[in-house]
Amino acid sequence: MINVLVWCEHEQDRLQDDVKAAYPEYMHNAIANFLKEDPNLNVRTATLQDDPETCGITDEVLADTDVILWWGHIKHNAVPDAVAEKVQKFVLNGGGFIPLHSAHFCKPFIRLMGTTCGLRVDGFGKHVINCVRPGHPITKGVPEEFSLPVEERFIEFYDVPQPDELIYVTGYETGRLFRSGCAYFRGRGKVFYFQPGHETNPTYRDKNVQTVIRNAVYWAAPNKD
Ligand code: ZN
């Protein structure tokens, strides 16, 4: 079994009608629910809203966690530095970390990258997500090219270190590009940033997106002897 923790700030999905319309079950549950369909994944959730001090990320929880998925957007700064440091150490000690979409600006990811992790936002439109690393475990069962009808366009320059493994590059009708699937090794652990997943788009219901994220959980999980 792989123990998975889906973390969300749980702010816009409580307060904004357009987000509630896209994810009435809340965003962390939307992500957790498709992962729970896999009997090899033991999936739990935690949110900033439920416990602003610990964010639900205690030593006890981390001791029982292999991979953390992280969705945040407008409350990054509300995450205590002590929690970000716990997640950073969790990865350096072998844990997996998967920041999604606007979590490019979450504190643990910035700590793990050592750069600003800034990018440019360029409206919304069709995404064509291209695999540039066929054969990588994160791409298993996913077409080498797939599209999303509407998502939020993130464009370069994306201020992250050159990925250890660049898995996906997304192209737009504007002609611009974005490195949308970036894999890193940090300490004993692994990090995979994946760009799709704006809060008002039903992207986490897309089967290819779900498969990429599920594969990333398996890839990022520590090796257990
Ligand atoms: Zn967004």
C-alpha cells in the first residue's frame, strides 16, 4: 500500500460559487476520490481550513505518509513556515511531493526548488499536453498527446531549476509553451509538478489528468524494502 495525503487550503472551494460549481465535493475530495479507486492507495486528506496551525501535517501523520499532493492558491502565506519545513524534510528524507497547478507558489515547493517558482499567467484556453519523455513511469497509459478544452494558461518563463526529468510540455493556440510536467530528485525524495487544475475548471475529472497524477504517486513513493 502507498499512503497518500491530499492537502488543500480549502478556501475558494468553500467560498466561491464558481469553484463550488466545479467541485461541489471540494477540491481535495475530488482529487482523493479518483485516487481512492485504486485499491493499492490508502488516501487521506488534510486542509489548512481544518487546522490552520498544523495544516493537518503532524509528525504522526507524516510518519504514516508516503506521498503528499498539494493544492493551494490564495492562502500560501497562511501555511506556517514550520509546516513548510516539515514537508521539505519529509521529501529530503525520501517522501514524495506533488504540487498541482497554482501550488507552484506554495512554500514547500519554493523551499525544495530554491528559486522563485514564478511564472506568467496568460488567460484561459485549450491545452495540448505533449509527452516529451515517452517510457517514463509517469506517462504510462496516457496518450503521448492529449488536450484539455479550457484551462488556465501558464507560460514561460517558469523560474524553476531545469527539471531532472522534463515529462510534459503544454502548447497553446497562442503559440506559447509551458513546461507543465517537471520531475525532480531532492535528497532521497521525489517531486513532480503538474500544471493543469485551475479551480473553476473540471480538470481533475479528466481521465488522462487522473492517470498522470496516479502514476506520479507511484513514481514519487519511496522504495520500500
Ligand atoms: Zn489557476
